[in-house]
Amino acid sequence: MGTEEEVALPRAQNPSLAEKSPGLKNIQDKTDDSTTDNDVTDSVSDGKRPADNDGAEKQADGPADSRDDENTIFWDGDKDPQNPYNWPTWLKVLNCVLVSSLTFLTPLGSSMFAPGVPELMREFNNSSSTLGSFVVSVYVLGFAAGPMVFAPLSEIYGRLPVYHATNVFFLAFTIACAKAPSFSALVGFRFLAGLFGSVPMTNGGGTIADMIVQERRGMAMSVFSIGPLLGPIVGPVAGGYLSEALGWRWVFWLLSIISGTVSVLFALFSRETYAPVLLKRKAAKLRKETGNNLLRSKLDPGMGSSDFFKRSIIRPCKMLLFSPICVIASVYVGIAYAYLYLMFGSITPLFMQIYGFGPGEAGLSFLGLGVGSMVGVLWFSIMSDKYIKKKAEQERIAAEAEGRTAEGMKPEYRLPPLKIGAFLLPAGLFLYGWTADYGVHWIAPIIGTTVVGPLQMYLVDSFQIYAASALASNSLVRSIFGAVIPLAAFPMFDKLGLGWGNSLLGFIACLMIPAPWLVLRYGEYLRKRFEIKDL
């Protein structure tokens, strides 16, 4: 998958039709040694590729023999300018920047008003610390539900219409949050904003994969991944001072202004990238021009709308039930994601109560997670592409020596650094908890959050490779963990204290340390042994 090499299939047998329809002259098929077992290597990070959008690359390897005839439409040769892989660099960069802006904006909304929660609770006469945490994390529940609906819609109508529609609704419900008349209304509006804000997280990585081949995708995906990680961390920094100066409602007004601006730019300059939809439109145009109603896209899966929705709901459940790799990936990423949102809920009151910070200063304390995440981004982008290419070349040489076909790039190639990084999560939690518990200088717990940061980044990116074919299952588990587990934070800290409370989280993280070794040792076997078919 993700290769630009194509081989020409037989030309159309109908000369007159071929003359009228250039798309019939050079019907081509993509070749990929790794499609059967390694289609998940074409993955993206957090969140970011729809479960059903293994897309053009996967479907191109589908049942071609019976369909590669004079009525089948594909790209007009290797250099077809309509193929997103062949777009000029500036156009790819523009679309990547626009999508990355959305994936920064919607996660920004998840935590930007976290420092203003104490003020919000006073305004609505509510003293429950659990509900105070829930109003932050309920946004993530929308991230769990969104992919189930919007992933199949993007397959049917294309990515662009789904982006445009959900951008409008995200803006509308963000404005509604700013005008919320009650606490319960705010919770409901937050959930709906998260629901529509989930689209960039689920479709964004697929958009980048539509334009950039796999071996060149690492840097683009690293830049794309900055948004989902830094959005929730940069948000409280700005939100802390804004809520202190103008009140918590202005956090949502600022989000609305930014959202409206980005949505307008996206509507003006973005383009459709999803190959099956582009070819479907091309086939429809040629049917109209030629009068041949038998013309169809080579990537047409032959499924109706109801089948898409059915598959999008059933697939994540089947993957979670029958795929050990998917279970390991989803649980591990879910735990890391839950800890991230648990910190979002606990950092503000911790630094305000123990260190006497104001809302603005408490917002700055999130920078530890931000610095750690940036280290993770740089680490991933520098190591990932080089290591993958090196391992793929070694596999190619070994295959030639043994007279077999090379298996291509394997998902496991991204995981070796995780063997070291897996120790960072519990170490950071122990440092964060005990230094805060003993009132050590405020920089010490911030250093603890900085240690946690790189693993958050690398863990999501590396394990998303396995979750790509069932991103909805990963997103479902991750988002539910991120929304529900933080609700236990304050009761746990009240019972155990900051030191032992964070230690409990650290011990749970320690149980996951063997996961990278298990996946590296048995990952390929498990993928083949428990391959889920007929999804």
C-alpha cells in the first residue's frame, strides 16, 4: 500500500469508447507485496484514520480480475494529475496544513477551559469535584461516538463534504457552550461539540495518507500528530489567563472565532483526496459523456449505504473480540489517553491548592506535558522513517538471497524504541505524584509530567499502526477510557493522597511494560493467525 508504482492492465477493447474516455486507456492496478498481512502499516497516528478508510490503497487490491475490463475506470497512467499522489507539493502541503489546523483546533476545545472550571462550578452553584472533571472529559465521549457515524459517511460522500458539515456544527455547539444557561446544558453542548469535532481526528490521517506515499509519510504524520497532542496542552495555558481576565465563557468565544476562521479557509482552499470518491465521480462523468451506463470505478466496493453503516458499527466490536493485537493496542493507548485527561483534571486544582497558583499560572503548568510531547514528536519523526526504510531494505536483501518475495514494511518496525519508552509512563507518574505529595518545589511535578509526555506521543503513533484497520475500535476504547477513568481521579486522590494515588496509576502502567516485547515477538504471528475477514 501507499506505493506509486503501477502496472498497466489491458486497455479498453472498445476503440471508440476508449477514444472518448481517456480513463479507459490506461486502466492500472496498484501492486503491493504487503497488502494481505500488512495493510495496517499504512496507518496513521491517534487518531487519526477512519476505520473504513484503508481506502484506495486497500480497495485497489480487491477483486480486480473480474472487473478489469473496458467498463472499468481508473487513473490515466502513472502521472494522472487527478490522482492525489501526483498533486504538486504546494497543494499537498496546503491540504496537510488545513487538516492539521483542524486537528489542533478540536482537541484544543477538550481542555482549554479546564483552568476555568472552579469559576464555572461557582457560577452554577455546584461543588462536585467529579462533575467538575466530567464537564472536561465528556467532550471525549463525543470522540468515541463520532467515528461510528462519520467514517462511513466519508466513504459514501467523500471526506470534504463531511469536513464542511461537521465544521459548521462544531462551531454552532461551541457557541452554544459560550451561551449555556445551566450546567447540564453545558455538558450536553460539550458532548455534541466533541461528536462533531471528532472528524478531523478520524479522517485527518486518512487525508494525509491519500496524498503522500507511505515511505514519505513519517514527517507529515508527525506534524499532523502535533495537533491532537499539543491542542489539549496549549489550551489550558491560554485558557487559564483568559478565564482569569474575562471569565470562562470567553474561552468558548475565542474557540468560536478560531473555528470560524479555520472553517472558512478550509471551505475555500481544501480539496477532496479520497480516491474511491474521486474515481466514482470520474466514472459518473464518463457515463454521462459516453452514454455507457456500465462504466464503474475500479475502486467501487459494491456496497450500499446501509452496508457501510452496518460494517462501521460491527467492525470495531469484532476487532475487539477476536484480534489480540487490536485489544493490546486499544487498551494500552486507552490507558495512556486516560492518564492524559486525568492530569488535565487534576493539574489545575493541584497547583492552585498546593502551590498557591492562580488560574493563569496553573495553566502554565501544563507546559510540562507539552514539552514532553514535542520531544516525542521529534523523536518519532527522526527515528521512524529511517528505521523503517532500513528494516525494509534488510528484508528485501534477505528475500532476494532466499529467493522469496519481500514482505514489505511491517508494523513491528516502529516499535523497538517503545521498549525503552514504556518505562517512562510509570516513572513520570511516580515522580509527579510523590513530589507533589511532599510539596517539593513546583518544578519537580512538572518534570514528572514532562517525562510522561514523550510516551504519550510515541505510544499513540506506534500502536495506531495496528489499530488503523479498526480505528473506530481504538477510538472507542481510547475515548471511553479518557472520559470515564478521570472521573475516579478526585475520589482516588482523596482516599489515597497524591503520592499513592499516582503510584496506583504507575503500577497499572507497569503491568503494560511487557506489551512492546510481546508485540515485537508475536505481533506478526498474531496478525496472521487472527486475521479478521469479511468485515
